[in-house]
Amino acid sequence: MKDSQTMKDKLDKIVADSRRYQDERAKSYRERAINMYPWVCGRCTREFTRKNLSELTVHHRDHDHDNNPEDGSNWELLCLYCHDNEHQRLVDSTGTGASGQPAEVATSNPFANLKDMLNNKKST
């Protein structure tokens, strides 16, 4: 009898934890955005189903992941590819990453002596 009660208590705890986790997820900005918007990439218009929904991401328009208004005005749903492209465009346009840190700059120039090498080749 005691073993069955212990088993029941463990099962009740698992169910309660599962429900709590589901409630927390529902409150996350990703779940709110998924429930708020159609499952379509905002750039390439690719449509998603439950089967491939994990490939649909929430993009913060102002690139601030702490800015999550209740109305979702700072979010747009983008597929993985369009989301990566959007962040790369930010790096290309500002020279910095999303963190605001300067992007790494090349320190060597492999073509620095190309003109001299071509001139030497012509004269021989």
C-alpha cells in the first residue's frame, strides 16, 4: 500500500511539473508570438506546420531581446534562413554584431604585393 502511494505521489509531481512547465512556456515571448501570428515567414512567406514549427523563429525588430511588449509589436516570425540573413545584414551595415561589439577586421592583405609580383613577371 505504501509503495503504491509513493508511486502515485511521484506521478502527481511529474504531472504538476509538466503543467507548470507548459504554463511557463505559454508565457514566453516565442509561444505568445506563435499563438499571435500566422505560421508564415515574414520575409520569404514560407508556411509552417506543427511538424516543422521549430524552424520558425521570433525576430526582435529592434534587436533588443528584452523588449517584449504584450501586443507583439517588436516581433516578427522569420524562418531560420531569413532570421540569420537579417542578423547578418545588421553586422554588414553597422560593422558590429547584435551585441554592439565591433566585428573582427582582417589584419592581413594577401594582395598587398600583387602589383609588384605582376610587374616582375612581365619584366622577366
